[in-house]
Amino acid sequence: MLTQDLFATPPDAAARVAELRQTLHEHAHRYYVLDEPSLPDAEYDRLFQELQALETRHPELITPDSPTQRVGGKALDQFAAVRHAVPMLSIRTETDTQASGAENFDARIRRELELTEGDAPVTYVAEPKFDGLAMNLRYEQGVLVQAATRGDGETGEDVTQNIRTIGQIPLRLPPDVPAVLEVRGEVYMRRDDFEALNERQRQKIAAGAKGEKTFVNPRNAAAGAVRQLDPAIAAQRPLSFFAYGLGEITPVPDGGPEFATHYELLQTLKHWGFPVSAHVKRACGAIELVAYYETIGQQRDGLGFDIDGVVYKVDSLALQRRLGFVTREPRWAVAHKFPAQEMLTTVLAIDVQVGRTGKLTPVAKLAPVFVGGVTVTNATLHNEDEARRKDVRLGDTVVVRRAGDVIPEVVSVLPDKRQPGTEPFTMPHTCPVCGSAAIREEGEADYRCTGGLFCSAQRKQAILHFAQRRAVEVEGLGDKLVDQLVDGGIIHTLPDLYRLGLTALANLDRMADKSAQNLLDALQKSKQTTLPRFLFGLGIRHVGEATAKALARHFGQLDAIMAATEEQLLEVADIGPIVAQSLRTFFDQPHNREVVEQLRACGVTWEEGPPLERAPTPLSGKTFVLTGTLPTLEREQAKALIEAAGGKVAGSVSKKTSFVVAGAEAGSKLAKALELGVAVLDEAGLHAMLQGVDE
């Protein structure tokens, strides 16, 4: 048996990775799905880069559900899902908001291409970073047949009828276009159109119209229009479009267009009738990238639309293919953000919010201030230590920073404007919602309510977590309905969901017999689930989807997991002391075990079987990195084979890497492996290991 040291990961690293993933997932959901952003772009980027750095140092912590392995966001339920033929990947963000950010990108490109100081400058295309909604337009035989949002990058939302209302988007293309053409770009709202829309909304409100509101910024207004179920309403909201790239393209019989550069591609899009920003420019080397960044930055406030930075792309498509991708992002492009905008405002109150796991978060309630296109009224202070470090107090004048289009952060306090007699913020030792004791465990930054499901705030979040798509999935059970069920005393625990009756549901606001029956049908359907989904749905702290799957594979049965000691839990791949203790603490609570048993009694069931990972496998305990093109195996096929044999696949090479599997055109990962002395295999060597043959 391999010793624990071979798998040891610092507990604080594992905990921080889990916390970062949860935070990034939650805020990506709010930004992309709910259109209710609550974290500044700059802060999201910082957390994302911290997670990347931790996973690079500890590749054994990388899981498929990590935000670094995928693009954030997902399709909304009320629209048909569209599987993108070519994924709509995100672009890496350069958060150095000085001119040196452009220089950093150029230096990275030159290193990747192994260029020397004597080699010619690289040519780029520079363009504004539009603040709108990414869109994929699919044309077949020159006719617009589908428009889909980016969604999670793999699957988006079919919003064709709404996009047809945008006059800038051609419904039919010239005869020289490819048979299948996917054009990608940004749907946005011009500032003058936004102001005119809000003026119309104000007039409706003044006339007594119900259900009307003004919009906080052009992006949210555009996103709301695109996601309108009624195209007639979408048509009343003026939207615009800029094209900037391609998705799937199938050449016409005579060979079709063959682009040599990205700039040529954009000019062809203009020829085909698509709007392309007049601010798109070619830039030669770092000097011209810096000049472009500074010029657009100076012009930013005078543009007719919102931007939050610029985008640089290597112009040569051949060089783009050579540079390739790293996990979720192309190496040949970067988004260079502008400095965050700052304003002064006053702290009206400091409230404490309660999250799903009982975490108490202090939130500064602010006098409304318009910062970079958004009226801001609150900002998180994260925890007591952060609030005390910045010494934010009631009545203080504070500097708030906004990056992107989301709720800002409190940067600092102006002490000279502080009124005498104010007191430092102190976290309450009781939950503001249920009155239960709030405790701060040793080594933790956060206070947590001990009320569990007794606390209505935690109860609501626990129910929503249990019912989400990645858990047991109860379609149609949303925030507002859960609020009614909990606040009305209809639901106290998770099993109460399965005891709901038609009459009780139909009597709720905005519910009728049909809606109530649909929810009951969805609840009935959710009873057939899987052990990993059920485990994840219980909301055990530190137990994400990957951990739930690992537990299910290792133990096979829920009773075995519930009875496992911490030592037995530590035998599971990727589970460290913090997760093991969290599992043991959860299942040691009688009320948690009672919830599990009641859910079973209500008919929630899943298939169980013998453990699947107890027997040694050929690649147990080994970490692999894949690079280059293998002769017969696609990257995902090789990854699946390795994981099925008990190995792990990481995205970067480190001293903890066991083997690098290299194919044709292997790049910097192979060089890194040779530098560190990591063993290198070809495809034949991998197959030999999979069959248990010693190398």
C-alpha cells in the first residue's frame, strides 16, 4: 500500500481550493445566468488566478468541475439547449491594468514562439472588449437558422427569435459564403439607446404601469432583452451587434474562404454584411499594443457603447494554431482590462448575511452611488478580519471600486471624514436570522451559524442546493417558490419537499393547479437519482461533485460512507483531513442522519453496489500530463483511459507529475518535463502501462 506522504496535500491548500471553487461557481452563476452580478471583475480575476496558482502547485487537487477546467455559466431552463459545434471558450484576463500588461502578453507570445530579440515583431489584432452578451449566429446556405448564447461554453440557449429583431444582424448572406457559417460576436446596447429606453420606462412608471422598472446598465438591459420569452418585447429594446470571430465553418464546393489572418477574417465578415468595430486595428509588437491600449482608454468615455478593456489576438491564424490552448483558454489571445473606476460614498449600515453553510458575511450598505454605469448600494466585507483590517464603520466615507459591471468592493476608508464616537465593526456571536450561536472555528476566517436547518436562511439555501441540476434536480423549484415554502412554514427540512400536496402548492402566489402538478411531477422524477448526486445535494461542507463521485466509487454504498472513520475516509483519492473531518462531523449529527433516513423513506433512491476502487489499478497514485497530438487517441480518450485505470490527469507539469505523455508537436510541457526530469511516454508506452506492463 502506498504511504500517505505520496498523496499529502497541505490541508490549508485543499480548503482554500474548495472555498475558491465554491465562490467562483456562485459568482459565475450570478453573472452569466441570473444577470445579477455581485463581485467585481477584478476580484473574480484575482480569485481565479489564485485558484490557478494553487492547482499548478498541487495538480492532485485539479478536478473536472473546477472553474479553471471549464468556462463559467449555463443555459437557462426556459430556452431550448443548443450544443455548440465549436466550444465558445473564454479568453485569459490580464489584470495588470498598466501599459506593462500589453508588454507582458507580447513577451509571453514571443517565449512560446521561441523568438529572439533579433526576430521581427509579432503582428496582432487589437479590438475593444465589448461589455455585452456573447452570441453565436449559425447560417446554413446563407440563411440565419439559429442564434445561441454562450451558456457554459459547450451548451447555450436558443434565442433565435429575439436575435432576429436586431436590425444589424443580416437574416440572409451573399451567395459566396460557406454552406455552414457560424459568426460570433457581442450583442450590446448603445448608451443613447439605453438612456432612451430608461426614459420610456420612467414614463410608464409615472403613468402607473405595473411591473415596469428602469435598468441599471446597458449590459443588463441587453441581456434581459435577449432572454425575453416574448420576441415582441425584445423588439422594443434597441440592441446592436459587433462581429469578432467564427465558430463552425463548412466550405462551399469550390473550397470556400481560406483566411491567413484574423484581420482578413474580420474584413471578410464586413464584406458579408456584419458590423465590425471601426476601432479594430492591427498592431505590430508591444509598442503598438501599448499605444492602442492608451488610445482606447482615453477614448473610452466618448464611445457610444460600454467597454471594460481591450482584446489582443495574434493575427496569423497559422501562429494561432501553433500556440494552441491551455485548459480553457487560447494562448494566442488576452483581454487587457482598464483600471477599475472609483467613487466616494457613505456606509449607511453594516448588515450580516447568512449563507447555505451558515457562513456569516458582513455587507456594507452604501448610499447609492453611480460607478462606471452601475448604481451601487452594497458591497461585501468578506469577514470580520477584512472589515477590521479596512476599519469600515457605520457612517464612514469610503472609496468604492468598480471593475466590470458588478457590485464593487470597499477599497479604503477616509479617516479624516469619520465622525467622532463611531465603534469598530464586531461580528455578532448569534445568528441574525435564527438567533443560534455563531462560532469561529480555530484557523478559520469566518463565523458560522450553528442552527443548521433550524435557521431559515440556511434552510432556503440548502433546499435550493439539493434541488439544483447538478444534485437531485427538481425542475421548477426556484428562489421565490422556496421563499414562500419556508417563510410560510410549509417546509422545514428536505424530506418535506416530498410531502407537498397539490392543494398547498396551488394556493401559493403565482401558482395554479397545472404549475403545482408540474412541480409534483418533477419531485417524483427527482426520486430516481445517483449516489454521487445525492451526496452532493446534501450540502456537506467541502464536498463538491468530484469528491462525491470519489466517495461513491470508493465505498459503493451510502451506509458505508456514513459509518466510515476519518482514517477510512482518508483512503479515498483526493480526500484530505479537512474533508474527512467535515464528513464525519456531518454524519455524526443525529438530525443529519435523520434527514437521510426520511429522504429514503420518501422514496429517494439510487443504485448501489460493491466498492469500485478497492482493488489496485495499474495507474493508482500516478499523475499524468498530456501534450501534443497522439497517433490514435484523442486527448479526452487518453484522459478517460488514464482515469479509468486509477490515474489522474493534470493540466500542467510539476515535480509531482509522474509521467508526461507526449505526441506530435509537443510544446512547452514536454520541455518542462525534461527540465524537471519527469519520465516521458509515447502512446505505446501509455498503452503498456494501462495493461500493467512495467516500463
